[in-house]
Amino acid sequence: VRLRTLLFVLALLPGPALAQEYFGAIAYSRSDRAHGWAKDYPSRDEAEKAAVANCQKHGKDCLAVLWFKNACGALATGPKGGGWAWAETQTLADSGALNACAKHSSACVVTQRVCTTR
């Protein structure tokens, strides 16, 4: 009886209430051009902290520049800086990051890309 009741209650819950949320982030150091990333964390804050910690292994002034939930993120860099974006797919995130970078730099390339498990 208890199992049937539990199954009945779970069946009434909307789908998103049962879906797992995965957070990711990308951190970037403008001066050192270092970057770090994190994926599949239970909160935005945890993902950003992990990305910054990974970036700090190679750079001094790392900041979380992008966070995303159940999606993909990308960082593109060029001679005069970087750009970043998130999207449902890695291809769209890459394209968005390249477009953002191209607004102030030339010869931009994607230097970091990551997707959550979703």
C-alpha cells in the first residue's frame, strides 16, 4: 500500500520536479589568459568556485565569467581578450563565444568547452 501511494504521488508530480539540475561554469583570467571549468555541480555557487579554483592553478586574477544549468558553455579567446556563451548544444555555445570574442578581438578560437550531463 505504501509503495502504491508513493508511486501515485510521484506520478502526479510534474516532470521538471524530478529532473536533476546540473550546473557548470567557466572561469577566466584576463591578465594571464588562464581558464578553468567545472561541470555537474549541484549549485551555481559550487560550480563557479570549482571553476575559479581550477583556473587559479594557472592564473592569478581568475573570475567566474559564465555559469550554465543543464547546458553547454564555451570560452573563446583572441589577442585582445575573450568572449563566452552558453547554449543548449556545444555547437551553439561555441558559436556564441566566438561571436562575443569577435566584438573586440580578431583571430578568436574556442579555448574551453564543456557540457553538463543534463
